Amino acid sequence: MTSPLTPSTAPSPAGRWTARLWGTLLVLCAAMFLDALDVSMVGVALPSIGADLGMSTSALQWVVSGYILGYGGLLLLGGRTADLLGRRQVFLVALGVFALASLLGGLVDSGPLLIASRFVKGLSAAFTAPAGLSIITTTFPEGPLRNRALSIYTTCAAAGYSMGLVFSGLLTEASWRFTMLLPAPVALLALLVGMKLLPRSERERDHGGYDVPGAVLGTASMLLLVFTVVQAPEAGWASARTLLSFAAVAVMLVAFVLVELRSPSPLVRLGVLRSGPQVRAQLGALTFVGSYTGFQFLVTLSMQQVLGWSALHTALAFLPAGALVALSATKVGDVIDRFGTARLIVLGFVLLTVGYVLFLRIDLHPVYAAVILPTMLLVGSGFALTFPSLNVQATNGVDEHEQGMVSGLLNTSVQLGGAIFLAVVTAVVTAHAPEKATPQAVLDSYRPGLVVTAVIAVTGLLLSLTGLRRTRPGRSVVVARSTVKETDADRVPVRD
């Protein structure tokens, strides 16, 4: 397949970016920013939505879970679709659907329609996320240029999440509908600019057909897994419904693996997971995002329900972490070039863990500068170093025709980590719920959950430490290059 770079978009030999190339990156960053913005804004607006549309607490959960279900369930399909049908085409169509669903979400007058619009938004994001990441990795050559582009791109997620909290606190004061409508014009603008700037890429040729059985099994298993995890705290982890659902997921995943091993054009080429750096990147994303999602959930509850802070006050408390990530966006790529991804991932997990442990000092009358701010700065620093490094490590050394597949796999790890570990943290907190809900008792019931988030981060740290022994100074970890056919990959040993 030919390179998607055109003379007008290719970096200069000196490594300078043209205005068109900057514009391309900004369009892709806008989509990533909107994904994160949308998730954080909705959480703050839920009470107002419930009051206006007459939705119960269990129904409100699906305003969030519907998005997660569509997003996490279709990422594998979205990534491979971008490879087969063209990354630019898939990205633009999905972005248009995202804009339309955002508009509908702000205009509906019933809970079921709102949940449906959220599911469609998650579905569209499942195609824009891997397509956008693979456009970057096939537009910017591997090395310093790509590392810089990825550091900017991935930090937009943190910036979007932080700004979403602030925007939601402001917009919800007027109407929760503005939180739904805000992404629509931004997505439409990004779509129009993207039609002009995004580089064209050929569809993958000689791919051996479409893996329809793999697509059905992979999508169904991911949908059922996310659905089961989201519902487990309510249904009960040991309930017959939950256990049967997990059993069904296991059966479908086994069938999926068998189909992928025999498919001439698999949805996920399993040989790529024989690379140590690739596996560490996927597990690192799983534990990193999983720990942070649980931490953010508990901290938000602590501030609003126990300390009595407003939504805006809570958002501003998180702002230093997001600001730190945003300010470091253009610099992290240079740091990756100098120290390599493995070292930065380890350091990021250390900072994250220390930040979580320090927050255990929280009491009913915390001094922000002494108790909360140090944690936010450590978590922000850990995020700034770890998330871009995980993206670089996962996409380095992967052939162009499989960038969408690997991007979908990485985003799936991110979404599953958030869904699974948030459910685990919620279950731990529920198990320690006090009989008398005094502020001190409620705060104490959150501490076991905070300990679990730290344990998850330590697990990610231990996994990432195994990559240090194979890392040479001054070089990024590179994943062994994939090949077109699985049979060829089986004959060539993959280096770690």
C-alpha cells in the first residue's frame, strides 16, 4: 500500500511541519478532545438530566454506560475497518455521525432516546479513535516526529477531560442540554476542515477478504463483556446472571481466537501479541486508565458528597493535573526520544502510585495546597509521561497496513481498563458502606477503594518494570514489525 503522505503534507527533510500538517494534527486532536470532553461533561450533568427527564438512578447510569458500551464494544471492528476501507473515509464518516448524535442528544425529550443517542456517539467514537491514531502513525514517520505528534495527540484526551469538568459545571447552571450540544458544532467544524486537510490513503489490497465471523464474534464478545462489567455491581458479582454472562464471554472469546488463527485477513492478527513491548503497552494502558478512572470517581464523590463542594469547585480541584498535561504536550516527545518509552512508563506509574497514596490523608477539612494539590500534580505528571509513551510503544514497529488494528486494540485496552476496574472499585466501596451514613463514615468507606486504585497502579508498575532489562539507553522501545500473513509471522521469531 502506498504511503498516505502527499507532497503538501509530508514533513520536510529538516523535520519541520508545514501548516497543512499542523492542521491535520489539530483535526485529529479535536476528535480526541471531544471524546474525552463528552465523557467528563455528562457525569456532572446527570442530576439535572434525571430531574428534567424523570429518570431513575439506574436509568441515569445508562446515559454513561450506553456510551461506554458502544465505544468499548466496537473498537476492534473500528480499527480494522479503518485499515480495510481507508482511514480518512472512516474517520470523516464517523465524525459526522458523532456530530449528528450530539445534536440529537441535546434535543431529545425522553430518557430512552437520550441513551440511544449516547450509544450512537460511543459507536462513532469507536471508529474515530483508532482511525485518528492510525492516521497519525502513517502520516508521521516513526521516530522523533511521530513521538512529538503522539505526545500532542494523547495529551488532548487529558485536556479534554479536565476542560469538560469545568465546562459542564458552567453549562449545567443554564441547562444540561448545552453539555450535550457543545460537541456538535466543534465536531462539524473539524469535519469540514478534515475534508480539506486529511491525507488520503488507499484501501488495503489483497487482504484475503473480510473476516465477517471474527467481526461478529469480536464485537459481540466485547459488547457482552462491557455490559456484564457495567451491570455486575447492580446485579451482583456472584449472581447467576453475571456468572452466565462471563461464561458466555469466555466461550465467544475462545471461538474468536480460533477463528482469527484460521482467517486469511483476521480482525486482530494475534501474532502481534507475541511481542513483549506490545503486550506491556496493552496491559499498561489497561491498568493505567483503570486505576485513574477509579481514583477520579472516588475523589469526585468525596469532594461533592462528603466535603460538600460544588461541581465547579470539584472541576477546578482537578484542573492543575489537566493543565500540567496540556502544558507538557509539545515537550514529552523530546523526552521520549531521549529516555525511551519503557523508562517513562515506569516513572509515570511511580508518580501515579505515590499520588494515590498521598490522597489517603484526606479528611473532612483538608487544606487543598497541602493535601489535594500534591496528588493532582503527581497524577498529572504521571499522566503526561505515561499515556503518550504507551501510545508510542504500541504503534512503533507495526507495519502501516496494521496500524488501525493496533490502534483499535490499544483503545480497547483503555476502555476495558476503565470499565472493569471502575466496577471493581465500586464493588469494594459498596461492600464497606456504613450503616450510618455520617460524613466521616462515608469518607472512611471510600478508603478501601482508594487503596485498590493504588494496588492497580502498582500492578501496572511491576508489569512495566519487566521492560527495563531490554531497553537500551536513549532509544524508544520498538515493537517487532508485523508481516502481512499470519503464517509468515509464525515462522519468524519475534524479538522482545
